[in-house]
Amino acid sequence: MHRTLNIALVSASDLDGEHLQSVHVRDLARSLARTDAGHQVTVYARRQDEDARGRVRLGPGATLVHLDAGPARPLTDDELLEHVRDFADELRHRWSGAGRPDLVHAHGWIGGLAACAVARELGIPFAQSYHGVAAAERHAGRQVHPHRDRLEKAIGRGADIVLTGHAEEAGAVVRMGVPRPSVAVVPYAVDSEHFAQAGPAMPHGDRDRLVMVCDDLESGDVATALRALVHVPDAELAVAGGPAREDLENDAVVHRLMLLAKELHVADRVIFLGRLPRKALPKLLRTASLVLCLTPAQPCPTTPLEAMACGVPVVATPAGGNTDEVLDKITGLHVPAGRPAVIGRTVRRLLGEETTLHGYSIAAADRARSRYSWDRIAAETLRAYDRVLPVPEPEPVPEDEAEGAAERVPALAG
């Protein structure tokens, strides 16, 4: 794709936060804008802070625009739905004149709900990314809005193309009724400048360190990791995620996990770090011998990539993005979900095979840089857009050049 596009990215989430969707949308905007074609990318997000500026420069060619739709604070899904019409009205106002984009790409089902109707009304090609569908969230044990399934289906059927992060999500989207030709798999990317093998690391002892990074300690299956640790007597487990560090003592989930660690006699080898800022994650990952991604359903798709980019092999359940990202016996190992004895023995055996571990580390870093770089994922995103954009009309030939070509035809024929 060589033409320069005006691309609109839409999200109802907090684009100033560190959640998966927020980080992805910001980095996608920057990456699309810095391609050779020099696309102009505008991210439209709902204002969630009264002090947030109306326009924020994300990078060359990439801008974040905050729209007023409801109170300027974080809202629940129910509250957001009450203001979807206001959000859509703001988008319509921006896109009806000179600000009309060549393509709209919505992120999340509520952002999609607002953007889909306006894009269809104005005849603008529309792409949708869910970042996890209701069925998968429910399977992972998370609560979902009662109308989400129905609305996701309507958005998907109204989209010109649906971009999914991995094959499992693509299958779920097809099962909800979106035609398979309208579904594209475009993986998540990793910032290989931030997540890299070289750089500072947190202090740690002489034990092999196993690391887990998860937003939700319960659905992240930390309990299975604790039970597996029983079978890896010379290793320690560092867990990042859950509440902020100062709130760990008062968190019910952390309390239950700490009790379990004591019952299993591994409490002296377990460290709960709390939620870490994104900038601190590489420092933690560089201390790891292995990263564990044991969630049985809907795992975070970027954790394995960030570990691999830091040169750390990953032991993962073959679910969600793990299946595509972690190559079994090449960049890490696949293990069965909820089988702590099997997982523990697998980890212990791998830690004892230094040559194998080193080979996995090299392959992991290489795969993260080559397959999941932002340059490559931006290019794949643009190819997906190209499938639904109208074919550009050929540029008119200047009249004097056309006349000259006509005069040369008889001579060439003779």
C-alpha cells in the first residue's frame, strides 16, 4: 500500500492507561504513521479526565483526540452504553467534513458500537478489533455484560473486516456469524526497544527465578504455579500483577494465595510484587530463567512476546495467543493447563538442561524481533485495510504527455 491514508482509530477505553488495548492502540497509531507512506493517524477516545487536553501528539503523524461523551471519569460498561450515542455524535461531527477518514478501525466492542453506525452511515470502510470476545471472557471465568454477545455479533456483521489477534479468536468470531473471508489474523506486537535482552535488571538471589505477569492473579492461575513450585525445589517464583504493592496485604486473592503457599511449604520461595508499571517489566523479566503463562483460557497475548523479546523462554498452556506465539520445543514449552505436577517436573527438567535453555533463549529473542516487531505488524494491518479500501483511480496523465505518446504509436508500429 503506497498511498497515504487518513486513518481513524476509535476506542472507548482510557488511552492514557496501561491496559492491553490502550497500549496496543497507542503503539499501533505510532507505527502506522511512521511507515514509508506517512499515513495520518488520529485516535479518538472518550475523555476520562477533566484535565486531559483535547489533542495530544502521540508521535509524528499520530494524534490522540479526546471526545466528550458522558462524565470525564472511568465508567462501567453499563454507564458507557448510556453515552454511546453521545460518543457516536462526536465522531459524526468530526468525520462529516474535512476530517473524514479513509478508514475507521474501532477497538473494543463499545468503541465498535459507536464507530460502526457512523462509518456505515457515511460510507467509510470499517474495521473492528475486539481484543477478546464475550464467549472467551466468560470461558475464562470473567463477568461480561449481558448484551455483549448480541452487540459483538452485530458489530462483526456490520464490519468490512474484523482483525483478530490469534487463530483462536478468529475461530470464535467466525462462530458468532462473521463470514470467514471477512476475518483476518493480525498478531499483537512487542516494543523490542523497551523489551530487550540488554538493559538493567532487578536484584535477585542465586536461585533460578520463575516469573509470572498477570493482571488478575486468580484467572492467571497463580495457584497452579504455586503447586508446581513444590516439584522445583531449587527455584523461586516472582509474581507481578494484582493490586499495587502497598495494597497486597489487604487483598483477598493475595491472602488466599499466600495461605496456599504456606500450606505447600513454598512461601519462602514466593515473592508477590504487586502491579508493576510497564517501564519496570523488562527489569523483572531479565531476572527470569523462565516465564510461566499458565492461564487455561484467554491469556494475555503480549506477556509471552515481552518475555521472548527479553530472551526468556516461556512455559505456556496452549491457549489463545500462547499457541501461536510460543513454539513448542523451540522458544519454550507447551504444558497442560491445571496439571501442577506435570508442569513442575517439566520446568525442573528444563532448568537442568542448560544447553537447551540457552537455545530456547536465542530462538525466543529472534522470533520476537522478527515475527512480532511493530514494523511487521503495522504492515500486516495495512494489508488487511487494503482488502476493504476502494481501488484508487489511476492518476490522470498530463495532456502534453498523452499527446506525445499518441504521436509515438505509429512510429513504433512501423
